Amino acid sequence: MLSKRIIPCLDVRDGKLTKGIKFKQNIDIGDPVESARIYYEQGADEIVFYDITASHEGRGIMLKVVEKVASQIFIPFSVGGGIASVQDMKDVLLAGAEKISINSAAVKNPSLITEGAELFGSQCIVVGMDVLKVPPSQHIPSGYEVVIHGGRKPTGLDALKWAQKVESLGAGEICLNSIDADGTKQGYELNLTKLIAEQVRIPVIASGGAGHPEHMVEAVTTGKASAALIASIVHYGEWSIPDIKKYMHQKGVKVRIVW
């Protein structure tokens, strides 16, 4: 059995680490470069970096900040936000990322997934999915809709159908973020996570809602996720990564322990 991964998420706005609730009311809370270094030293399995306003503002990602983060860590590093072309992907990889996360651009241009996978390998291509719970309908039978532009624009896409499509197009991983749970610290949206994880063959990262290590345990057991994305729980110093992993280990979850 593969170890379950714990992945701190750095949401970055104007070069600063920021955090919100349900994609709103963001406040700046620190320096992403310093935070990345601390999480790496604590034993994080990967780091995810999102330039959260790049797509909405119609600009490219802040490559200088990406380079600074990459210089501080020696674990897989995934970067997303404002990546809209193969050239953007190349620029981010050259800046030090190992993985590229595309979200809004993938919805607008699904062929970008295939182009990226063919050029850089499927293992490099992570498709981010920001998902909102909605009443089930003919077009959205799962009751979960994909939204883009940082949660600002509904797409009419059913989350399950989209997940299956991005897998078929060559994505190597899905980062599944529940907007309803984001920042609430009340736990992941387990029904959504399990629904997607059981219907695709590629790894699914659970995202949105972590407030206690038990939530990570639930995400990778009940939710069938391969990894858990975390933010507030570590940004505000409520739990350290070593303590989270010790808790998960004690609950019988296989994790990479750094004592």
C-alpha cells in the first residue's frame, strides 16, 4: 500500500500567503516562501502553490515567487493559477515546479490537458476541480457542479463526468476542492471525495475543510483519497505536520513519518 500524502496548500495573492472561507473573505497571513520552507522541514510530502487571482485577473502566474519557493524545498512542488498554455506550463516547470495544476484553463480548453501530458508526462499534469454542491438535475446528476475563476463562475459541468473526462484526456492526478467545506475546518466533503475517487483510476487529493487530523484520516479512508490537502490547520499553528502524521499513524493510516 502506498503511503497517504499530506500536502500543505499555499494560496498566494499579490505575493502573500492568504486564506479565506468558502473562497471569500481572504486575509493575508504570511510569507509563502518562509511557510514552504517550514512545511518542508516538518516533513510535508508535497507543497501546492496557487496564485488564486491570476485566472480571474487574466494574467500569468508570479514566476519569481515560484522560483523563491522552489529554492527552499526538495519535495514535489505543484503550481497553479493563470496557466493557460503549454508555454506557461514550461515556464512554471523551469521555475522549479515538478507538477502543473490547471483548473479554469482546462475547462475552457480541455485539449491543454492532453498537450501537457504528451509534452511533459501525465505525472506532471494535475487538474484542479473547484466544486459546489447544487440540486441534482439532468445536466448535473451527481449534484456537484464544477466552478472556475476562483469559485466565481459556474460551468454547468457535472463534477463526476468532468473528473472522468480529464482522466481520459491524460491528467495524472485530480485535486478535488469542495467550496462548501473550504476554510470551515469542519471536515472534508466525504461524499464528493468518495464519489470521484471510486470512479477514476488516477490519484485524488481531497481538499477543503481540514480542521483536525481525524479529518485527514476520514479523507483517505472513508473518502478513498490518495492525499489530503491542508491549509488553515497548519497556517495558524493549530497542528504541526509531524503531529498530524503521528495521529494518522496511530489510527492505522500508512504515512511517511519524520520523527
